[in-house]
Amino acid sequence: MKHITAITEMQEFCRSLRREGKTIGFVPTMGFLHDGHLSLMRTARAENDVAVASIFVNPTQFGPNEDLDRYPRDAEGDAMKCAAAGVDVLFLPATAEMYAGAPAVFVTVEKLSEVLEGAIRPGHFRGVATVVTKLFNIVQPNRAYFGQKDYQQCAVIRRMAAGLNMGVDIRALPTMRESDGLAMSSRNVYLDPEQRRKATCLYRALSAAAELVRAGVHEPEKVRQKMRAVLLAEKGVEIDYAEIVDPDTLVPLDRMQDRMVLLVATRVGSTRLIDNLLVL
Ligand code: AMP
């Protein structure tokens, strides 16, 4: 596996691959890799001639009181995992090079970025859209792989890629979970054993709500109440939102429809956890 840190070297390398007619599959991450990340990498490897992964803890997507400074890192372990997942090139740009000077250029995806996570974390999706645009411009991938775990992020990136004619095929892959249902996340490492136990309430809330939907409940409000009840049954779990929305617009539903997505966001102690389930 090749390691590249300089932006121009990455750009040159990918340009030469494209000239040779090779397809590039790209997986952007913030590192501290788990099986969720690795499933994206394995798929990128299987579907393309060359698999590129990046590790970059992107400061512009963190709010002032968020966990940028303590975000978990494991450069050596991550490199071994990438190699084992079949990654050909690992891109590790430096913050000083990615954001040289005072950044003045940003990418904003209106509407989709303003609700749910965007309402709680102002500026978050502007940071995500900006860094993903930069990474796409550097790597010039044919396909890019994201996790449905971050459902709204997938929606924002799809809209961005379509709206700016980026010519990158955006692929969203299923959420990888621990055996008790907890969605894998780099942030799970913050949880103490008691909190780790409580954290299963996100998946339990989503599953209970999905069951209600399948049983034919007619009112979205009942679905929201169900999720809130399951979450609040765990002491110390605070709810940011528990919603049932349209899967494309992310607008909260006032009546049931064929396709819906359930989304929850909580704080367990000081750790923010999100999860979602698509109900078809
Ligand atoms: P992150 O390192 O948190 O920025 O995540 C990098 C990519 O991995 C994003 O596309 C995430 O949606 C995806 N991802 C994170 N957790 C999971 C998971 N449990 N299953 C599948 N994909 C995931």
C-alpha cells in the first residue's frame, strides 16, 4: 500500500491512473477505523481498479465545543487495517496543507444541511461538503463510498455531487453494527461500560419504531413517541431528536408513506451518538 501526504502528489498519481483508463474507488474517513469503514474499503476494492482511502480529521466540520481535540487517532493500526482491506493508496493530508491560510471558499448545500444534524450542529455540513469537494478534486474518483450510518451526510453529498456535476458516483453502504445492534462508530470508544450498555437504546428505539410501522400504525407522532419512550427509559440519555422523515427531502412526516427513514440523535453522557433505519 502506497502512503501519500502531499496534495500535488496525490493529484498527479490519480491523474496518471485515470489516463491509463483505471477506475478509482474512494473512501474518505476520519480514521480510528472499524468494520464499518473497512466494509466501504473492501467494496471500493472490489468495484474498481484502484482503491484509495483518506484519513483526515477535518476541523471545519467540528463546532467550537465539539470533540476535535480529543477525536481518537491510531495512525499505525489504521494503516494496517487499510492494507488488509485491500486499499492501494492511503492519502493522509496535513491540516496545514488542506487549509492553508484562512479558508475563504466553502460549499453549502441548502435545505438538506439545515435540518436534524444541521440544526444541532450549525456549519457541520458546510465543513463536510467543503472537505469532500476538496478530496474529490484531489483524488478525482469514479466512485465514492459512504456509510448509511450517516444518513443525512449521504443525502447532502449526493445532492452536492449532482448539483455541482461532479461526475462521481456516490454509493451508500449499509450500517455495520456490533452484535447487540449498536452502530459502529469511532466515538463509541468514549463510552464507559455502563454508557456502552445504555447506548444500545438507539437501535432498540429504531427497531421498536420500525415494528410499529410494520404493524400498520397510522400516525407518525406515535412512532416518534415510541422512539422517545425507549430512549428516555435509559437514565442519562438525552435526546437531540427522534424523527420520522421523508428519505429524500428529510422533511418530517405528518402522514405515513411508502418509504420513510427513522433517525435518532442522543447524548450518552458527553458522547453524541446517531443512528437511523430506513423503513420501506
Ligand atoms: P468517519 O470516519 O466517521 O467520518 O466515517 C467515514 C465513513 O465511514 C462515512 O462515510 C461513514 O458514514 C462511514 N461509517 C461510519 N460508521 C459506519 C458504520 N457503522 N457502518 C458503515 N459505515 C460507517
